[in-house]
Amino acid sequence: MSELKADKLVDGTLAWRAPPPPLVRRIATTISNVWYELRKSRTASIGAVMLVLLFGACIGTPWLATHDPIKQNYRERLQPPSEKHLLGTDRMGRDIYSRLLYGGRRLVTIAVVAVTLSLVVGVPFGVLTGYFGGLADTIGMRIVDGLLAFPGLLLYLLFVTVAQAWKFEGVMLDVVLVGALALAGMPEKARLARGSVLAEKQKEYVEASRAVGDSPARIALSQILPNILSPLIVTATVRLGFVILIVAALSFLGLGTPPPTPDWGSDLSAARDYMETHPLIAAFPGLAICYTVLAFNLFGDGLRDILDPRLAER
Amino acid sequence: MLAYTLRRIAQLIPVLLVLSVAVFSFVEALPGSIVDTLVGTEGGDIEEARAILTKEYGLDRPVHERYVLWLGRALQFDFGKSLVTRRPISTELLSRIPATVYLAAVGIVISLLIAVPLGTFAAVRRNSAVDYTAQVTSLAGISIPEFWFAILCVLLFSLYLGWLPSSGYVSPFEDFWGSLQFLILPAAAIGFRQAAFTTRLTRSSMLDELSKEYVDTARALGHSERKVIFKYTLRNAMIPTITISGLQLANLLGGTVVLESIFAWPGIGRAIFEAILQRDYPLIQAGVLVLGCIVVVMNLLVDLTYRLLNPRVTFA
């Protein structure tokens, strides 16, 4: 003990307090904590591992890819999987493995940006309309209902048509697509947020912060919002899988980014012509879509069980 | 119930207005004027044709007046003529609706035929092999893109086995058995995917019901397990399943675009898709508006049915 006291005297700090762990250790602790929570649900942990692999592949694409995804090589067209071309080549002799990687990177990015954007727009929209109620609520919810009235792909079809008519290309086309996806995903989040706010609004802590004199916007956004996040996170995760299906369906219809950009949907559509003789070409993009959607669904499902233990019973 | 119904119908009006404004602004957002597209197809004296068309379409008037004009015509089911076929759009759309309804309805029936027995059995024999199979199958059904599933079906049943045609359509009114041949693959693709959702729902609402007290009472009274499940529990558990199936049906009417184009099914979704490829904007506009209205009305009907089936829900 006497030594510790001496230390304290020397540099004026509490020497007996353990030094903060190094950054690496702290990150490791966080990961192990998160993993501990995830282990509670088998689906969540399988989904998490699948997602880590997926994001790893998306980030590491430039290093993992073995070929230029766009470069055509007619001497090596329609080849079966080999050492040189891990998953074979398509009708233009392009390496399918590299195309899958680049296509996935693009698809996952679009989906993540779109869903994030729909959360950023939809959640405050729902929280504020739910909290303030009255006319704002009525108008807001009618707008939401109006957006929900577009069945299936129709809203996206309208957006893509306008974008094509304006001759948008490349990034601009992606921006329009992301905008449409965000707009279509917004009502779901807004409704969910609004519903939770209506329940949460009655609770005591809200009354307490009203008594302290917080402004309504502050109560809604910085007091209530953090308390209703978990169902929103679950919805957003499941929605990611759904958005990937939509984007793939649009490019399957030929309404996504035009070739030669690697794209799971349009690659799959192009592979149909060779399906009878080379079924593997159509198999790989389809499997990639399945894997990705399944990863998000498993993770979302498991997350729901962890965050809402009442439902886990079922 | 009547007051509630009337209120819900009144609530439809603003929703339909939002829908119509969105659909109207879609054409407004297109570059150039619709007259340019039309003049190109008509030929003759361009300036004169332009003036006539501008007047006909009311393009010399401000936007809000044009909207009212358009909406007024749309309410009478007059959407003008298709730019491609020059036939009235309303006839084009009406002729396409039966095929879509046929496909969507059979698809939903197939999904219920899969989902109800599978979901019920999974709940009754919880954690059994059947339960796990049901859960894995429904996860797969949610994750597999329907267009890929459809392609795989075509590959297996049309190309390898040669049992069924890969695409096409025959009206059931002309040749019922012949039409079934073409219907099986697309309807199964729809059914499998929709069943993925309803199986889970049936399973979880069945589990919910089985844990209720009336089930114990029924068992204590000595009813057979079969009677308890099929006569009492399943009936209550079916309410959410039926509701969701109704909503799925509504959505499918507009959501079968991909399958309709894979299987060359002459439905309304394919009509809109073709219109997009041919830049037939008035047809796209009208098609989306009609489908949107169908969805809104269907949703209302489903909601009202739900409340009829389940009187405990308050009419708030």
C-alpha cells in the first residue's frame, strides 16, 4: 500500500487505478460482448458469421477478385470451373467469380445506403407525427398510406422509367434507385416508429422530461427515440434482404444498370439463354442472392429473438 | 361496424388523392412534352398537329388544371389512347386483368394449401423434425428470389423432364385443362414464396392459440386432440393467416411483373412492363393508378373481413 501512495504523490494521479486497456483489447472486449449476446440465438450467430463473410468479401473485393470483371475473352467463353477461373466463365469469357464479387459489392452498398436513408427519413417522420399527433399525424399518415398503395415493384418501375427517359447513366441511375428504395421503405419505418411512440408517450420518463421543461422536439427525438430503436433495427435488417431481392429483380428485368456492369440480377437474366447447356452460369448469381438475403434474414430473425425475448418463446 | 366502415371509406379518399398526384407527377417529371412523342408518330403538318395535340391534351393550361382534367377523365375510366397500339387504354388494361387475377388467386390457394397444414403440424409437433423442416423451408422460401426459383423450375420441369411448357398462356374459359398446364409453374413459384410467410405465421399463431386456456378446458372435457386442434384451435389461428393471405393477394395483383415476364403471362404487370420498354407513358400511368386503387380497396376489404371474423378487435 505504501508504494501505491508514493506513486500517487509523484505524478498526482490515482496510480492504483488500472491503466486503460489498449485499443485492441477494448475492441476485442466489445466484439466478445456482442458475440456473447448473439450466442443467445443460434440463428443470429449463424447470420452474423454469414454477414461477416459477406461484408469481408465486399470490402476485400479488389484483393479477392482474380480477373477484371468486365474484360471479355472470347477464347475462354462458357468454361466450367477451373483453377484459373474458380467458378468458370460466362458467355463473353468473363470470370464469373470476379463478377460475383464486384456485383455483390455494388448490390450490398446500394441496399445498405437505401435502407439507412429510409431510416433517416422515416423514423424522425414517424416519431414526430406520432408525438405531436393532430393534423400533422393525419396528413403524415395519409402520405404514408398513399405510398403503401403502390403494390410490388410498381413504385420502382415508375422511378426507373423517369430515370431512363432522362437518360441517366451510371451513378445517377444508382442514385435514383436508392432514392426510390428509400422512399418505398420509409412508410414501414414511419408507421413502426409512430406506433411505438404512441405507446411510449404515456410513460413516466416522458412526463418527467416534460416537467423539467424540455422542448417537445427534444423529448421526441432524444428521449423517446432511443427507447424504440430495437424493433426498428430488426425491421431494417430484414428489409436489407428484401431490398436486395428488389434490386436484383429490377436488374433481372433489364431495368437496372446496363451491361457490362457486373450485376447478379442481369447476369442471371443473361445466363438464361445458356441455361440448358450451361446451368452452372445461372446457378452462381442465384446462389449469391440467396446467400445474401438468407444472411440478413437469419440475422434479423435472431436479433428479434434477442431484443424481444417474449417473441423468442414462439 | 357501419360507422367504422364509412369512416374507413372516407379515409380512402385522401390516400387515393396522394396516389393520383404521385402517378400524375410521374408523367410531368418526364423530359420534354408528350406532344413531341405523339407528333413523331402522326406525321403530316408538324406545327398544326402540335397545336391541335397541345389543345387536346390541355397542355396550354397550368399544371393544376391539367391534373383536375386528367383526374376527372380517370374517374370515368377514360385514360386516353395507348401511344403504341392506339387503342383505348381502358380496354387494354381490362383485357389484361383476368390473367393476373387468375395467376394470383391460384398462387395464393397453393400457398394456403402448403402453409396451413405445414404450419399447423409444425406447431402441434413443436421442435420435431417436421417443425424444423417447416422453419428451414420457410426461411429458404423467403430468401430465394422468385425469378431464380422460377428459372430452376423451368430448367427441371420443362427442359430436362419436358412435363410442362416453359411459358405461355391459354385462357381458362377457352380450354380449362390446357390452361392449367401453363399455370402450374408460375402459380407454384408464387405459392412457394407466399407460403414461406404464411407458414411461419400459421405456426406462431397456432402456438399462441394452443397456449390459451380454452384449449386446456376442451382437453379437460375429454375432447379428442384431433377435435381440439381442428375444431377449436385452428379456426382461431386461421384468422391472421387469412388476413395476411388477403393482403398478399392484393399485392400480387401488382407484384407479379417479374413472373409474368418470365412466363410470358399476358397479365397487367406484363402490360406495364412492356409499356415501359416501349415508352408508352399514358399506359404506365393508367396501369399503376388502376393497380394502386385495386390494392387500396382490397386492403380495406381485408381489414373489414378481419374485423368481421374477429369481433374482439375494437373499432377504434
